[in-house]
Amino acid sequence: MDRNVLIVGHSHVQCLATAALKAGNDNVEVVSIRKFPGFRSASPESVATMVLEGAKQKCPDAICLCLQGNEHNMLGLLEHPIPFSIGGSRTGSIPDQQAGRWFIPHSVVQDSFRERLHKVPKIAEALLSVFPSARPLFLMPPPPISDWEHLLEFPGVFEDKLHLGPAPDALRLQLYEMECQVFKEFAAALNAPVIEAAAETLDDRGFLKKGLYANDPSHANPQYGKIMLDLVLQGAMKPR
């Protein structure tokens, strides 16, 4: 028997919503927090209340959280005016090829992600409080897009900074992995299983595979959404 699944999040849920609609998944409901007026300044409790009131599913079997997730792109899609490198996760680890780049310790960047994402665990806790019987799942954001030609064609909010050029691939992947690590910390605190980007959605370097890009610099398309939606539905079927 299919489980009723409520997917809640910010911009990355759009590909899931389109995929669910195309597949006719009547047991799946996707709610974008971005549709609610004042969502940016609303308290976590207010966000949860808006989701509860706006959702058709009042008692889903599972709730999949896909909150924020673009911070790695904001920090590292383009080269920084002061180019930087990040150390390894172990204390004192210095990055390779750091000549001409400002070295930032790994812990400093990790703390920066925690600060930028500080609302995520609070919103997650508030959502679980209004959907107490739902099995929680935590969906990671899609990996970054490496295709510079695509980014030039669809620069989005980065249009006025394209002159900076792309950040190094290794740095972009490192930032993505660090952001995902923070999400995993949040998920562990909620005892929520993590759903990572499927291997079939990655290219041989770990970036989002060509053909799965949305027409913007940082999101995935419904084809990616279908692959990830299948994993969400599989996760919803597992016992708590």
C-alpha cells in the first residue's frame, strides 16, 4: 500500500512537485514554503503552521524535508573577489595548490554554513511537531552544476557577477559536501534518515549530470526530481 508523503521545502522542491504531477503520484503532496507571504521573516512555528494549514495532507505517513540548500552555490559558484581555499576537516590540514589563494580553516567555513542554515533545524522541529505521526526524511540538495556554458546561458541571480568567472571545481564540490554534512548533523539530531543525490544523477567528478539541469544556475530539472522522488517513496515505506 502506498504511503502518503508530504514534501516540504524551499526552491529545490519544485522539480519534485513537477515529477509527482507528471507521474500522477496522488499520494504525494509538495508544499513550497516560498509560496507563503512573509516566509523569510516568519518564525519556525509560524512556518509550520502555514504548512499545516496549506497542506491537504494533515496526517501524512512521512514528511520529507528539503530546506534551503543553495548556500554552497552562493559561496562558491563563482570565483570570490579574494580567491580562497579551504583546509581539510582535520585540524591543521592545508589545501593543495593554495598559492595566491586566501586559506580559510575548514572549521570556520563549517561554522559559517551552520550559521547560514541556522533556521533549518528549527523549522524542521516545528514541522515535526505539527505532523507528529509522520516518519521524517531529510533530502539533500542536488549537487552543483559544473557546465560554465550553461551558467552563462542561465546566470539567474549571478548575472552581474559573471565577470568573476567560475570557482575551481574542487572548491565547489568541497563546499557542497560541507553543506551536506551540516544537513546530516541536523538530520541525525531528528533521527531522520538522509536521502543523498542518487549515484545515477552524478557525473564522473561528482557534479550534477548533464541533462538534469534546470534552466537556472543552481537547480535540477523534473527528470532529476523523478529519480529522487522514487528514493523518497522508498524511504517512506521503511519502518520507523
